[in-house]
Amino acid sequence: MSITINYEKCCWKDGKCTSCSCGGACVGCAEACPVGAITRKELVEIDNSKCVNCGACVNACKHDALSLA
């Protein structure tokens, strides 16, 4: 199992939050990750060498853009 990102649903695009529902300050997946495997650059990225597949980011994403598959 691993975390996958649906970039169509993800509010982080072009290096910024594009969602009104986040108030322009995307807080969720990266902050929830206990091992720091998620970063926000131009897009949200997951470092699979750090990810422990705990699902904390999946639960924290308000847009259902992350899934554990």
C-alpha cells in the first residue's frame, strides 16, 4: 500500500493554495505527516522513502485528494 495523490482534487497548485475552503492557507496533509514525508513545492510531493503509510495525511486532507491504495 502507498499514498497516492489525485492532483485534480488537490488544492495546492503552482506553489500555492487555490481553494477558498482552506482560506488560502492550506493546512492539512503536510502538517499531519508524522515523519515529514510530504512537502509542498509547485505541487504536493510525497517522499516514499520516508512515508510509513500511516494514513494521517489521508485523514487530514479536506479535499479527499489523498488515498491509501
